[in-house]
Amino acid sequence: MNLNRRQVLVAGGGIGAAALLAACGGGDETSAKSPAKASEKPRSGGTLRVGALGRASAITRDPHGTQANESDYLIISLVHDTLTVPGTKPNTVPRLAANWQPSDDLKTWRFTLAKGAKFHDGTPVTAEDVVWSLKRLRNTPSGASRLPGIEPENIRAEGENTVVLVSDYANAELPLLTRLTTFVLKKGTADKDLGKAPGTGPFKLDWFRSGNARLVRNDDWYGGDVHLDAIEVKIFESPQAMANALLAGQIDVASNVGAVAARTAEKRDDIQIVRRPNDMAMPIVMRTADGPFADAKVREALRLAVDRDAMVKQVLSGYGTVANDILGTGDPAFAKGIPQRGRDLDKARQMLKEAGFDTSKTYKLLTTEDIAGLAESATLFASQVREAGVKIEVVKQESATFWEKTWLKGDLYTTYWGTNDSVVFFASKTMVSDSGQNESAWKNKEFDAAYKKAMATKDAAERAKVLHELQQIEYDGSGYLLWGMADGIDLAGSAVRNLPTLPGYGRVQLEQAWLTR
């Protein structure tokens, strides 16, 4: 279950309503990159050696399967294009889909394919290929979460170059969903051929061995010039091993290596630290339906007892930002007009007293060591809230046990989301009453109504007002204590240029990277 969940959300990035509704191709597709000197111009050639995390036991070659390995996800993303990808302005930009247009009721969306798009074997990409691929994706075990509201029978081709998606409900954010895992294969590709199936992306697979791969430039890519001759992906089982390989000159990039490695590399002049801001949310979840944290005053007290600056400084080594208990930091409408919640121990104690909270008991906070800093955040949180009179025992669980026994069921536990998607995207996944991944078992009629209204509102100014209402309700009463957002961190050698700094799926967009040597 945890892998499906991460597969759904690991690829996200920020997106705004106005950008989505106006996006019909073109626009400013710039994105922040790792530094290059003003006088430098991109150089063609060279092989970029990239380290990525993964386990040999979890290797997959299926673009629509669960990519538990970062290495697999990177390889698949370079070989197979999605319909859209993250950008900065607008937040979602064209890739295999050149443009898209919604109906007035926001239920029907038409995606027009990019001119000149071909598979690596030279055959043109057709709407039928895309429809077949999306239906295959939709029919996977987690397909309903990847394309929510889109039934397989409501995916169809319209001519050679147009794909029509019809949602069961108004969905102003449908283009966002098409950049998650909408990798396109040739119609009828057999499962046994997935590992060698031609893609449409900027690189072609040269060879694949035990999780390691070599990809060569696709000179006929419809998306423009690709600078590198090749990318070699090497699988590592730990961030430390990957960072050591970089420091030894065995690889050029250590991707998603974490704050500890960044801190180690800070004094190395020959190593670049590439930060992808707001890459991962690390909230603490409080069950709202029943149990010791069902009272909204108790949840508010815990939020007031946290020293967020200290959490970011100590848990993330400063490689992150303070958050405000609202999921969706990548949304341009995020938290506008909502004050930053700070630490107030006196008010926290008073609210606990008003709620009749039993401070004589010790409460368990369940966590895992799935990602760096998660268990440490639980320990520091327990220390901080004790100053408000709340006694917490941190219990570390094995990953499999946690996702089977605790996630969606526990009274108090840590979780994480490898994305900073829009406010409404998170609402649909984790907070509306009938969401399949309602982590805190929160049911709020006003929130549900605001969510439905936001999804159906086309006017940008009016939608912004509804999004403010939605966030205010979440801020006031949800089961989330989101103290901070972790940066995504890559380490790179001094010769590497133009690495992506967008979070989520943006991290694998290496087609514009280049080497000075």
C-alpha cells in the first residue's frame, strides 16, 4: 500500500488554477536550474553519470507499475514522456501534449499531441497509442488514484492527434494529473516487452543491467535539442554510498541524497549543492474521528506547542522551510491572508485544560525510518510538546508494519509526501470525507463543500476566494500538523550544469543538463 501511495504522489509539483485553465500551449516554460556562469553557453556531448537510490529486489521495467526505486523512475522518465510536465510559469507545461482545452463545465478535456512526436523506432505517436496507454494505466491496482474520476471507458481518441478525457465531476486540475505517470507506450505493447519498448522521450535505452542503465540521446526528439550524448544511471542502496561515490569521482550527480550528505559537502569547493525547495512535506497526523486527539482544541494545542524553526534547523539541517499546517505549498494561492502559526506554550496549555486533556497519560507517536529525518522529527516533536505538558513516547516501526497497521488507522503518527502539489490536489487525496487516503479520518461538511466548489469554479479570481476558504478550514481544524517542508537535495560535480531545481517530477527532467568538459 505504501508504495502505491508514494507512486501516486512522488511525481507531483506545484500548480495553480489560473495556469491550468489558461494553459493551451506556449507560455513561459522557464525553470530554475543549477548555476551556470553568465558567459557560459551549453556544450554538446559527454556522458552524465547519475547515482539514484534503489534496491535490486524492487526493480521494475513497467512504466505504469509501482516504481519504488528512484533509479527505475529516473530511467523510465527519460525514455517515456508524459503528457505534461512541471514548469514555473505556468506551473504545468506541454510535453507530449502540445496544448489542452476544457469544456465549460470542466468535465471534458481535449489534449492535442505535439507535432512530430515519434517513438524511438521512428513510428509516429497517435491518439490511439495515448488512449491505450492511459487505459492501461487506469487499469493498474492504483490507477483510480492516478487518474481519479476518469473511468477507462471515458478515455477516447478524436482523430489522429486529439485525446479526450471525460471526468465524472468538474475537475479544474486535470492537466496536473497527466504529468504524474502518463507514460505513453505503443498500442498493444506486450508485458514481456516493457523493458525494451520504444519510448518518445529525450533519451533511448542502450542497455539495462541489474538496475543500472545507459541511455543515449534521441536526436529526433520532438521537444528540441538535447545536449548530452548519454546518461548512465547507477543504482545505490543508501544515500551515504551514493554520496561517497560522488566524492570519489565515480559519478557526476548524486540525486535525492538528503541533508546529511549536503552538510558533509558544504566545505567542498568542487561539489555543488543543488536545492529543490519545498520538495517533501513531513506532517504529523492526528486522528480526528475518535481517540485522544479528536477534540479540535487538543490538535490546536499541539500545533501551538511546536517550535517550527527549531524543527527545520535540527531535523532538516536548515535545508527546508517552516510550514503552516496546510498541505499544498506549491499552489500560488497557498496560505494567502492566513497568518503563520507560531509557538505559544501558554495558549497550548490553556487549550489542553479547556479540552479536559489527560496530561497524566503517555501517548504513543508512531514513526518509521523510511526517509531521512522522519524518526528524528518525531523525537524532537515529543521533546517540544512536553513543555506544554503532553508526554509522548516515540515508537519506531518497521516499514511494512507501519503501512499495514498504522497508516490511516493510528491516533498519532508521522507521514510524508514527496511532492508539493496544489491545495485542492491534497484535499482530494487526503482530506475530503470520502477520500481513499484520509489519513486523519477527518470529515468536515464545510470543507467538502468548498472543495467541490473549487473544483467547479473556472474564474480565477473567484476560485482564489474559494481556495482561501478551503485553506482556512484546514488550518483551523484538520488533523495535520505540518511543521516544515524539506528541500530536495542533489550533489553534483563542478562540471555539471543546468540540473533541474523543480520539486517532484521536475527532478528527473535532465534533457537540458550539460557538462563543461
